[in-house]
Amino acid sequence: MPSLSVKRKFNFHASDCTPPPFTDEGEGGGGGVSHTPVIEDAAAEPASKPTRKMCADAQRCAAGELTTLGTIFGEILESDKDFNRNDEWLGFLECHMQREWECGCDFFETASGNITGSSAFCTTHSAEQLTEIRAFLGYFVPRKMGTPDLRDMKRCGATLRKLLSHCVAKGYIDKKMQRELNKVIKVSESFDADGVSEALQRLSDEGYWDDLAKENTSEEDGEDDDDDDDDVEDVLCDECGLTVSEVHSNGWTFESEDSDSHAFLQLPPEVAAMGKCGMSISCMALVEKNGVVRPYGMYGHDPYEQVCANVYPPSPYE
């Protein structure tokens, strides 16, 4: 797998084209992430506020040329020298936008955290394409980067907010677009996806669900039912990942993509508290073994060696 040359290395997983799990179609919206999001026309706003047309006009210099993302990235780095410590996140955003534009799942020529702004996409597209931040945070970061830890996600959020503020100040985008994207940023930077994945794996490694099975069985007839070869029955399995529909003090309720099937996964309170309604977990099924529902990895030789792959943030509109 390609490795990123950055201060903190993140692992890319370039083999999958699974659609992003959360929606970006506004409040109450459904479906997957759209790579051509629509921001409502702001023409009805007061003339003192920049409208979409005004913002588009502001992106053209005296010679009538478009102010590209590459130029904008250069402006923000030049205006704030201290910003350079976070510029790798602009590089990751650039990589995502270039990859989507090329429509190639293995397009990683720009998969470096070092910002250049010189990719084909950034030299030909303007700030209106920053709506791609939705898909960047909802799919690219958790799927292709394995979701960095919470500290790095806060750095990511600070970088993206700085970028949006710069674009508003310059008139490249309007405040409505900024507000909508800041909702997405707030969810991602405060959601500990890495912690959720590690907690589930730790519980599996420590035999948490095996211990629950021993507590729930065998005491009445004196049998010790710890046979690893016992039949495993599927409870909930979905190719597109499982979504948490309810968070309880002692576990999470998952639902299938069509919302027709549900299953409850018991968890210790400290792990249950990490869950968020609407978050999705990929490459994980829920199975019943020895009378207890537990996570079951859907790839690899040992389904318990790695119980899940990626954890995706909930929609900001949940």
C-alpha cells in the first residue's frame, strides 16, 4: 500500500470503491455522498452579503482569469506563516479532489501531505469545489487514511476552517456555504473514530463477549460452553457496512442498509458512550455465538483477529 510522506504517516487503502456512508443532501437527506454537492442559491440574501454570483465574479482577476484553488492555497500559506504546520491537510484535500476528478480509485500521484496546489484539479478549479470537503471527511479520511487519531482530526478541522474563513474574506465563497461545511467539520473533528475501532478490537482480544457467553450459559446444567468451534449464526451483515441507529448506556443498536433488520451489541459503559447515532462501521458483521451477539470481521483469515475495518462519522444532519 502506498505510504504518505508526512510528519505523521497515515495508511492509505487503495483497493476499494465502496460508496461513502453518510449523506450530504441537507437536513433529512438520504442516499450516499454526492461528489457534486449543491449549495442553495443565495440570491435572495441582502445585497450587503456576497451572493453566489458575486463570489463567482470575485474569483476572476482583472484579466478575466479564474482564481484557482492552487492560487488560493498559496494565498493562505503566504498570509499566515504559522499555518505551515497544518498545511499537510491541504495536501490530503488536494489528493482527494484530484482523485475524484480523475475517477480512478488508484490515483495517488498527489497522495502526499505536502501541499503543492499544482495538481491538474487545483490549477483548473475554483473555491466552489470546496464542497468536496463533505466527501473528503465522510469518505476519504476514514476510508483511505484509516481515520487518524482525534488529535490529528482536530488539526484537520482547524485547517479546513481556516481555509473557509480565508475564502469568505476574499469573497470566493459565501457565508452560507461556509456554515454548511463547518457543520460537517465539527462532526468529524469531535468524533473519535480511531478510538471506536481500537475499543472494539481490544474487547475482542480480551474475550469480552466470550465472558458474556459464559455468564449467560452453562450454570444451570454445569456445562462449560467455551467451544470455539460452536456454530456461528449471522445476525446482521451488510456489504455497505453497519450503521448505529441507537446508542444506549450498555451498547449500540445496529440496523441494515434497508433498515429492515436490527441487532444489539452489548458493550461496557465506557465504550458504549463513544458511539454516535449514524456512525457506520465497514467490513464487520454481527453474529451470534454461544448465545451472545458479537462483532465478526468480514475479511482476513481470522474473523476475530481484526473485527472491523473503517469507522465513518455520522451525518451532521442526524
